[in-house]
Amino acid sequence: MSGGGRGRLAGKKALITGGAQGLGLAFGRMFKEEGAEIVLTDIQADKVAQAAGEIGAAAGLAHDVTDEAQWKEVCAAAEEAMGGISVLIHNAGIGSLGNIETETYEQYRQVMAIDCDSVFLGTQAAMPALKRAGDASIVVISSVAGIIADANFLSYNVAKAGVAMMSRSIALHCAKARTGIRCNSVHPVFTRTPILDPMIAMKGSAEEGEAALTRQIPLKRLGEPEEVASMVTYLASDESRFVTGSAFTIDGGITAGSGR
Ligand SMILES: NC(=O)c1ccc[n+]([C@@H]2O[C@H](COP(=O)([O-])OP(=O)(O)OC[C@H]3O[C@@H](n4cnc5c(N)ncnc54)[C@H](O)[C@@H]3O)[C@@H](O)[C@H]2O)c1
């Protein structure tokens, strides 16, 4: 996706977690191109500050999404930096490889805290600001792993399925309470970011690792961060104003054969 957006997000004020690299940074870039103000947050404090400077974000904040108190501080800081929050992107996350026999409970708890509980904590903390915005969009970055299971994605499967259902419940509450807030989940397949490194490394060479992943995808390639960013931009924009409680796959066809 080249520069020169069409202002599809003009006037939007977006808080994006996990913005130091990968998908979060790609969202930040596209949002800026489309005219939004953005605040990036990440547990990698130096890296997110640098990324924010490079793409012209209003702020790049140190933030552990598992920490309830930090969520309150980050929401206050983001609201101050942008004059409000009208878009919340729950993107921070970690991968995890383990099956029911190998996964430790400690690892399971960590994945649940970062990939699932953070959406509860963050949405709750941001609700007052989102309500003040009056017309707001929450996007939860789940995964195809929230739809189809894998023997070695135990914790990740549970966490990503959990946030998809949380997204629907949030959407229904926000509709019922007439908040003007929408909420949707996005489900990418393997997309070219650092989160894939451990899976690619397992196969020996980068070529073999990537081939092992792409073999599973009908379109026979990885996703690109900009492709996911296009979908998230749509959901953040007014173009999707009648869309809430929905789950969007962006997966090269992988879930089409799963009996969904
Ligand atoms: N890349 C893929 O193949 C893929 C596919 C489906 C879903 N996803 C999801 O997309 C999201 C973004 O992942 P990515 O591919 O860009 O990976 P990534 O590893 O490049 O980026 C994840 C970011 O989250 C941050 N993070 C991790 N723990 C955190 C914490 N406790 N608090 C705050 N920030 C934290 C990391 O520092 C990192 O910058 C994740 O939720 C991931 O599960 C990715």
C-alpha cells in the first residue's frame, strides 16, 4: 500500500496497542495516511517511542496491557494527547507453541493475560472516553486460531476464541446501551511479522519454515501487514458504521475449508 490516503479516517483519534512493530505499526502508518491522529503503546518502551516519532504519532507510550492501572494512565494520556479516543485497537499479543501435555500452566496464564484479559481491562478503561467520543469503533485483533484449533496452539486457541466472543458481547452491550460504540474482531492467518519467527525457526531454514506455513493456506502465501491494515482501517472508519459484533477473516481461504 503506497502513501497518499484519501482521508478515510479524518477526525478519528486512535489508540493502538502493540504498536512498536508488526501489525500495530502497520495500522499506525495507514491510519496516519488516512488522516487519523494516533497514539501507539507497547511494552517495548524505547521501540514504541521511536516508531511513534517516525510516523508522526501524537505519542508513543510504554504500556503493559496486562496491567489495569497502566490502562487507566494510558487512556488518560491518549485522551489528552489527541483530545479524545474514538478508535481503540486491541492488537498487542504474543504467540505460544504448546499442546495439552507440554504447555505449562504459567505459560497458559501468561497467554491468557496478554491475549485475552487485556481486551477486558482495556475496553473497560477506555469506555468513558469512547462514550465521550459518541461515535467510536473498537477492533479486536484475534486470529484464525480463534476459529480453528491446532494441537500446538492450545493457549493461543483459547485466548483468541475468547476475545472473539468478548468482542461480540461488548458490541451487543454497546448497541443496547446506545453508546454509539461498535466492536468487531479481525482474524488474520500467518502474516509477515516477527511473531512468526519461532514457527519459521522450528523448520531449520527460513525458506522451509515459510513453506511449511504457506502450504496450509489455499492462496499459498503469507499475509502482508498492509493487507490486514486495510481491513482494520475499514472497521475504524465510518464506512463500517452499520457493522458491529462481526468477525472478519483475512486468511487466504484457510477457514473456508474448515466447515464454518
Ligand atoms: N502475524 C500473524 O501471523 C498474526 C496472525 C493472527 C493474529 N495475529 C495477532 O496480531 C497481533 C499483532 O501481532 P504481530 O503479528 O504484529 O506480532 P509482533 O510480535 O510483531 O507484535 C506484537 C506486539 O505486541 C507487543 N506486546 C507483547 N506483549 C505485550 C504486553 N504485555 N503489553 C503491551 N504490548 C505487548 C510486542 O512488544 C509487539 O510489539 C497479535 O495479537 C497477534 O496474536 C498475528
